[in-house]
Amino acid sequence: MSLYEITSFVLSIISASTPLLLAASGELITEKSGVLNLGVEGMMLIGAIAGFATAHATGNAMLGVGASAFAGAAIAMIFAVLTLSLLANQIATGLALTIFGHGFAALLGAGYVGIAAPTLQKLAFPGLSQIPFFGPVLFDQNFLIYFSFAVLFGIWWFLRKTHAGLILRAVGDSHDAAHAMGYPVLPIRYAAIAFGGAMAGIAGAYLSLYYSPLWSQDLAAGRGWIALALVVFSAWRPFWLLAGAYLFGGITYMSLYLQGLGVPIPSPLISALPYAGTVVVLVLISRDRRRTRLNQPACLGKSFHAVA
């Protein structure tokens, strides 16, 4: 392969990995608080159509990103009220949120099929972006790609270096003990869920305003489920999340790359590669129960009811 082909290959993997990293980063914080939200796919779709519609109406793609974050957080609050305040089952409610997100996004987006909207532009650093290979890879990328790295580093710093991060982890590991010490368990979880929803919405904006800058009902294409798997794959650790996102992003791109090369493999089988890879990795991880128990928040998926 020539240097140009290698550069294009790496850029394609980065582009395919970014929505996974954005959505999984938000879900990581949500799960660290002890809440399991399976509605990532639905929140991504709502964010995607909110961003696309806003960008189309205003002519400003960055306003679209803001609208996506707000829409994702707003839809996540439905999940939060049902599971935190009304004590609904988190797994069932998350699945319902995904189904609702699919249907509601399709309804809102019916009038936007085949319509173009302003797209997010790359941020090129003068001079540096002209360096062979490293220039396009490091200094000529979309804003949200840089944002995904900044958020991931911020999450690591927040969880490991701040008192607020310690409180969040305490709530996820033992909500009863955290409540006994005077920490507001429910407000903390509400905030974590809102952050997860906002990040899923931004991941949706990346899809509709940059990666595939046209609206379609199946825009997320299962990426929300892969993002959920990534959190388990990473053992709830931020930098392992980065490695996992780029691994699965690479698998996703390889399926498209093989189709482009005309490999004599049935197209549906090639398209299934990212999801088959997800299943295989999760099966392998589940064999190491000690690693999972050591890193998983102890109260993940458990409802909390404060007793006066």
C-alpha cells in the first residue's frame, strides 16, 4: 500500500470509531453512577435528527450539535424519571427507550429524507496539516474527533483525580453507603444520565452532520449497542474504552472496505462482521468473571429507594 492509501485507511478508521467513542464515553459515566441505560441507540437517533433539522433550519452545523446534545439529554430524562423516581426496571425501560427513539426519530425525520443540511467542517492547522501522514491524521480532523479525545481525558481525570469523581464512583459501588454519608444519590444519577444522553446525542450529530450527512431512519445502524458493549469490554476504564472504540471502528470499516474490494463473500455476512465481533469479544470477556466483578460498579442496574 502507498502512503496515501495507508493515510486514507487510518482516516477512515478514525472516522468510523468516533461515534462509538462519543456514545460509549457518556454511557461509561452513566454506568459508573450505578445506572444501566440500554437506550443509547434511541438517544443517538433522536440526537441525529435534532441536529440535522436544526442545522437545516439555521444553516449552522454547530447549532445542530448543540441541539443534538440537548435532545439526547432530554430524552434521557424520560428514562431517568421512570427508573430513578418511579423505580421502573432499568433494562426494560432502556429497551423501551431505544424502541421509542427509533419510532420518534423516524416520525420527525420523515420530511428530511433526501434533503441536504450544512455539514461539520474539518479544523486544519496551517502548515502542520500538510505533513505527510501525520498532518491529515493529527492536524486536519473534524472538531468532534478532537472533542472525543478531550472528553475521554476529562472523564479519566474526573473519575481518578477529583473528589466529585470519587463520589460518583461511591454512588455506583454502594448507593446505600453513599446515602448514609449524606451524598445525594438521585441528583448525582440524574446528572450522570443527562451527560450520557448528551454524549449519545452528539454521537448522533456526528453521524447525520459529518459521517453520513443525510438523514435516514437507520442511521445509527446498531452503533448504540456496540457502544454499550464497549463499556463492558473496557471494564469501565476510560483508556481501554479508547482502544475498544478504535478496534470496533476498524472492524466496522473493514466490512465496508471488503465490500468495496469486491471480496466474494455475501454482502449481508460482511455487514454482520462488526456485530459478530462484538458478540465474540463479549463471550471472551465473560469467561473472566473475576475481572468483571473487580471493575463493574457493584450497584449497576439496581434501583435505589431512600429510606427516611
